[in-house]
Amino acid sequence: MDHNNRTIEMLAPKTLTNFDAMGDLPQNLTEEEAAEFLNERIEKILKIIHARIEEKYRDFRTAFRAIDKDFGGQLEFKEFMLTLEDMGIKLKLTDFKLIFDALDFDGRGHIDFTKFSYLNADRYSINDLQKRVRI
């Protein structure tokens, strides 16, 4: 199975539906084209977040500790989104959800430090995230 189909399985149907409902997905795309579109969008957003974390924090562990406001060891969607906004990262709600869903590769509804470390674009890419997906 190629990585585009893995993205569709990873994010669909929830994310594709969310993007379609918000009008963010270009019209008349095949599933493969939609997967490529989402991959490119995820890569772009990951790079933006990575750069901002590197500007603001010494390392990713320090960043995670600062972002984890309740010190629970995991980030819920709202905590993740609000923290990124506080860091000056302004995205559409669907983009926040896209990144959260990509990082929450096991679908448990939270991001722990292991998942958060995938924001480190120097070490990981969307392909690494896709390898973590349960299919």
C-alpha cells in the first residue's frame, strides 16, 4: 500500500469530511489526490510549528513541559490548539485538527511526549507518522 493510501486511511473519513465540510479540500479530487493534498498541508504546518518551537524553546522536552499546562503528561486538543495560538501560530480549526489527528496516530484523543516529538521536523516526517498508524 503506498503512503498516499495510508494517509487516507490514517485521516479518513473524519478529517476528509471535516475538510470537505469547511470547503478546504479542492473539489473533484481523487482519493489519491486528496491524500497528496493533505500530506503537503501536514508537512507545511509541521514545519511552521517546528520552527516556532525552536525559536521559543531550548528543546522539545522543554517545550512540551511548558505547553502541558496541567502537567498531566498529555495534551488534549483544546490545550494543544490554544498553546499553538499563544505561540503565534494562527491556523484554521480544520488545520489544528488535521495536525492533532496526525500526531494522535493511535486515536486516543491526546498527544503525549512521544507523539509531540514528531513535531521535530529535523528527525521525523509525515512518512514516519504514517508508519505509526494502526491499519
